[in-house]
Amino acid sequence: MDGEELRLAIKRLLVKELNLEGRDPEAIDDDSPLFGSAGAAGAGLGLDSLDALQLAMSLEETFGVRIPDGEEARSIFRSVRAIADHVSQSRAPRA
């Protein structure tokens, strides 16, 4: 799975698992913030801490990666691209 396919899979997971009905996964910007206010166009999805917990469990189950707790998770959940980078790095063969 290349980077673009992975990002789209993550967007679809976000929409499905977090009940973001009416949201087109392909319209979610790779670099938009996932948390915070969703009021302005392009301001992100407006997710909260409960969404983060559910998302972490879904990512771990779907992609077989570990999502750390606390501050380390904040940087991973910054955007779809950051999640995809973490998944790619976690799944990469270790030398």
C-alpha cells in the first residue's frame, strides 16, 4: 500500500469509526488538524479526546500498529499525514 492509498484508508477509517456521516473521506485534507474547532472551512475535523481513544483502538486493530499514550500520541494525531507516517514507520521492516 503506497502513501496515497494508506492516507485514503485512514480517512475512510476516520469517517466510518467516528461516525462522521456526510463527510467525504476524499475531501479530508491530508494536513488539516484533526482536533480542535471544526467551524471554519479547512479548520479540521473537530475531534475530541474520546474520538482519539476510539481512533487509536481502530488504527491498532486495522493496521497492526501500536499507538502510544500521552504526548507521543499528540504528534501522531496531528493530521492524516502524520498518522500515515506513523503507520508506515511502524510497519516498515526493521534492520
